[in-house]
Amino acid sequence: MTTFDQLGLSQPVLQALELKGYSDPTPIQEQAIPPVLEGRDLLGIAQTGTGKTAAFMLPGIDRLREADNRIPFKSCRMLVLAPTRELATQIAVSAKDYGAMAGLKVQVIVGGTSVNKDRNKLHRGTDILVATPGRLLDLIDQKAFNLSGVEVLVLDEADQMLDLGFIHALRRINQLVPKERQTLFFSATMPKAIRELVTGFCNDPVKVSVTPQSSTAERIEQYLFMVQQDEKQALLQMILSGRHPIPGEQERVLIFTRTKHGADRVVKKLGQNGIRANAIHGNKSQGQRQRALDEFRAGRCLILIATDVAARGIDIPGVSHVINYELPNVPEQYVHRIGRTARAGRDGIAIAFCAEDERAYLKDLQRNTDAELERLELPENFRAVVEGVGPTKPPPRGATRVSRKKVRPKPLGGAGGKKADGAKPKSKPKSKHPSRKGKPGGGPSAERKGAGTGGRNPGKRPGGFRKRRGKGAGGGPRRGGA
Ligand code: AMP
């Protein structure tokens, strides 16, 4: 096993790594750091969670130290472009950590914040600038910044930058940076448009790849509920409150919807049912977005509802579950969404809610990714619960008691318990996740509430997933401060 100092990094960087507590390089770091230190251009095909930020930042910092140039007026020496504001902010935090001992100045500029403040902070230039393309070009157009000092250019999550329509911005930036520079280009996928972009930006790059294209992360167990659209909210509430057991102990739960209004609606309904959650999407101000992420990260609010704006690049340790409340209509997006769990070597669980009208998306994502989703059963009497006659919704005080009809959940795509179209249920435990065996399923809240093995369905496990030793699966997230 290679160590960081064998890769040729400088003492200040090694000290910063020690402070971070990283002992060994990840595969992308092992492959990328030596050629970048030699000054080569790099094409990295890697998903988030692989440690790619350090793979470009560590050698990038050493390249700047070695060249030892002065900070250029109204310019920067290393420019890192990222698709989203959250990712840019996160990269800047890492850059500050990694560069702490090297004495490099790091700045970040993103849209949705004061342009005047950005203008002021960049007036004297900076060593490292992390930016979203739109804001960067705004400042360039206002003559508040230029790219003439760039020695190292990094494009992170290039495929998402294209998805977000930054192609023209990137082409312009390519014309403004000096020809003599080093380019480090990262993308999770390599469609044709990206290959063309690489040709424009890079000069004979060393290619490193750590995961096959579009494959879903290996450490993520993936499950599926076939559920009607109007049942999704009830199912989510039952899961989050621990009334319907799911695999794994809920720590932080990230839930994806397709639309901004959908995200707000879910938050509102959860709130009406005493479950606190925040939403993060494009209609929120930058301050609101950052606050929601901070609360999630700090554990003050353990449920976050997001649109795809948060699907890429965001690194929050301790996301135990990703729930696809609505399936994405682009298969790759599924890979990015579920990649928010299983960060930094941990395991994770992804659960998809698929309604009748989403079957095509499900088939598409199974065909285009390696996703194998194991089907889970809906709660017993679920339809009755949804219609408000089930036992989880007590009648108001003084009201006449509604007779609790037992209604079987309406089977989707055939008889109840049968496989969903295209889903590949497994009867046996997945041997590739031996580390999960014996892990308790219920969280502290499960202990508190007696949920998990309790609830309306004690002892019963959702169809098909393996029995774990210890407590039952399920248990709502710990809602600290909720
Ligand atoms: P990234 O793919 O850059 O978003 O990194 C994913 C996570 O891995 C982040 O939480 C990093 O702090 C962490 N990380 C990066 N490199 C290492 C390493 N060599 N050892 C342990 N953790 C790491």
C-alpha cells in the first residue's frame, strides 16, 4: 500500500493531511497525485466520494508552492470551477484545510451572493479561487477579475456543468486562461460532449479512472417500494417515524424529489405530522440553502429534502439513507443521488419509491446503470392508513370511531408480493456487504419509541431482505433539536 509521502507531496501538505486524519491515499489520489506533481494534464473519471477533491487539490497546492509566483492583481493562480454553489463552497473548505500549512490564500465566489463583496475580496487577487462559472464571468465582464494569472485550471464535475448549461461559459473561460497552464479535468461520466471538451481543454492528459461509467456505488444497498403516487407521503412518514421498518439504522436521511414545489410540499406535510425537515432547491436563497445544509451536517435537522441541485458533489458524512421519493428522469442522476450515502468508506442504503407512471424511469435506470433494487413490501393495511381509516391515524377526540376495515395494499404490477417489473429481488443476503451483517437496524429513536421491531407489524420484515441479528430494522432518525 502506497503512503502519502511516497507520492512525493511536500511536508506542509503532509502535515495538513495528518491534521485531517487521513492515513492512506484513496485509489484516485494514488493514481492522480504523481502525474499532477510532474506537471502533466489529467483526465479523472471519478464519482464523488472517491476522494477526488484531494486528488487535485494536494498536488495543485504543491505545484503552486514550487512555482512560488506572486499573487496576481485581480487574478488567481489556481482556478477551480464547480457546477453548484454548494460544491464550490465545500471545495474551498477542503482547499483551506489542505493548504493550511502552505500559507496559500483561498477564496470562493458563487452566484446568489453579493457581487460587490466578491469584487472587493478579489481585488488583490488570490492563490486559489473556487468559482461557479456564471459568477466568475460576471466579475470578468465587470473587469473586476481576469484569468491571466492562472497556472492550474481544475474543472470538477464537468458533466454536470454541461447538464446545467455551462458549455458556453466553459468555452469562454478556456479562451481567457493562458495557453501555458496545467489542466485537471474531472467528470463522473464520459459522454461524447465531455470528450470534446477534454480535447479543447487538455494537452495529452494522463487518464485515471476509478469506477466504471455510470455504475452505482458498490457499497450501497438498493431497495424499491412499488407505491402509488398518493401513497408516497404516508409511506415516507411511516418510515421516518419508525412505524414501518426499513433496512439500516437511520442517521441522516436525504430525500429527493423531482420538483422544487414537490420538495416544499413534502417538508410541509412532514411538519404537519411532527417530523421536522428542511428543503434545499433552486428557489431557496443561497443563505437558506447553506443553512439547511449546515443544519443537516451538524445533526440539528436530520432530514433534508432536495432536488437534484444537491445531488452532486455534496459531501456530508453520516447520510445513512437516500430516499428517491420521485425517480429521476435521467438515469445518471440516480447514481449521483444515491452517491450521497456511503461516503468515505461507509455503507449506505438507497430506497426508491416507484409509482405506476415512473416504471419507465425505473426500467431506464436499471438498463443504464448496474442498479439492482430489491423489492420491499408496503406496510400491512397500508391503503387504509393512506385513506385515513388505518390505525396510524387516530380519530379526533369525541368523533365517532371509524371502523378499521382491513384493506390489503393494492398490488402493483401483479399479485401482492410479486416482483416489480424489472426489479431483481434477491432471496439471499448480498455477500458483498458482509460488514452490515449483525448491525443493529433500529436507531436510538427506535429504542425510545419501541419502534423498529414494534409498531403495527412486530417481528415482520419487509419482503425479501435478510434478517439481521440484534434489533429490528427501522427506527426513525434521531431528531436532535427537532
Ligand atoms: P470527495 O470525493 O473529494 O468528495 O471526498 C469524499 C470524502 O472522503 C470526503 O469526506 C473527504 O474528506 C474524504 N477523504 C478524502 N481523501 C481521504 C483519505 N485519503 N482518507 C480518508 N478520507 C478521505
